[in-house]
Amino acid sequence: MRLCATAAVSALSLALITGCGDGGSKDSGDAKGSDAAKPAAKALSAAELKKLIIAKGEVPGYEVGPVEGGIPDRGKVTSDDAKCQPVLQAFTGIAPGEPAADTSRMATEDKKKDPTDDATSLDDLADGKFEDAINKSMDLDVTVVTLASYDGDGAEQALKSVSDAVKACAGGFSGEQDGEKGKFTKVAEEKSSGTGDASVAFTATNDAGKDGALPLHAEVVRHGNTLATYTTINIGAMMSKKAYTVSAPVVKAQAAKLK
């Protein structure tokens, strides 16, 4: 399970975007909710955010802990088109805009072994079942959650920048992280979780060559002057072309702590 989690979260970087082996919402980010005119409270501190982010034992069916490898340095993740930067940041676990403080966690789906599966090692599998077994072992959601606090109307503006980027970058864009270059061929808005004051959910399809189109999923939700960014990847689902979305149990658990 730990190996799968490490592999999956590593895929949140542009290293995977270069190849993994090679709409609506409650309120869109640019929509003005009933509380949009209210003065924003002072940004929460890093210590306060750490108390609010999901912790071990708080998400049923998931293991919660530190982000494997950490979140990439903000300055080392760049898009070839500046207006697409907020989308690229979301997919690498970086909070959009200019947060006063932020913190992150990783939630890994804890799937139990199928009791009908009596194979004790890969050597026990017939050749034709090897690939299926690999895909099945990696068919689990890995979600990186980043909480970020903002001064003034920073949270609203940051969410708007993401919403605007989703629309502006529908035709795709390229990006780079630590010298690794990758390309998204399409960006599209998806139905959001409906939590928080405003939100935008979206998917981006990366160009994975012989492996075909591989989708990544993210959602950014505003709770007052705090943004929760969720990025989910499921390598097994990608490889088997099975649909998946941002992990609903993770969003639900985090939203409950921000009420």
C-alpha cells in the first residue's frame, strides 16, 4: 500500500505528466455569493491551519499523513502561458494566488485485499493476469489536500484566478517542474462537491503518448478566507481507463472541519 501511495503522489508532479510509463458547481470561482461583500477576516496562521486540516483517523477508509516527497517549490512549477498557472499549481498541490500561510496532507484510499484472491505473489499469476493484477493493486485514490489562508479578498481573487484559468486553458497548455516538461491537451470544468462558499472542480488530460490520454482531477473550495485545494489521482483507474473523480470522503471530512 505504501509503495502504491508513493507512486501515486509522485504522479502529481510533471514527471507523470510526461508519461506514466512512458460542469457545474455550487458557485463557480468567479460567481459572487451572498457573502461576497462581507469583509474578510484576518488570515489564519500556519499553526491554525494545521489544526484544521484532516488528520489520521478522520477520513473513513483512508490513511492520512504527510505528503510523500512534499509539495513542489512554488517557483519551480511554471506554465508556458501565465494565465494557466493556477491550474498547474492545483495539480501539483500548490495553493493559488498569494496565501499568507498553507499546509498540506495526503489521503490514501485503504482498500482491503479481495478475500477471493488467493495469489500470494506475482509469481502465482498467469501471464494474462499480471497486468490486471498490477492495475488492481494501484486502483486506489490518492488525494493531496492543501489548506491556504489569505488576507483581505485574497481567497476570492485566488479562486477566481483558478476559475478563469479553467476557461481560458480549455485547449490545453504546457508546463515545467524542475526541468521536467509536460503537456495537457485539454482542461474542462466538472461538477463540484457543493461544499464551502464557492468552488470550482476541473479535470485536465495530459499527453501520455502510447499510454493514451490520462486525466487528473482537482477542486478548489473557498471557506471564508481559506481555500482548500484537492488533487486526486488514481493510477490503476488511469491504466484501465476507468472513470474516477476527486475523493468525496476526503472533501466531506475536510469541509466538516472548516465549518
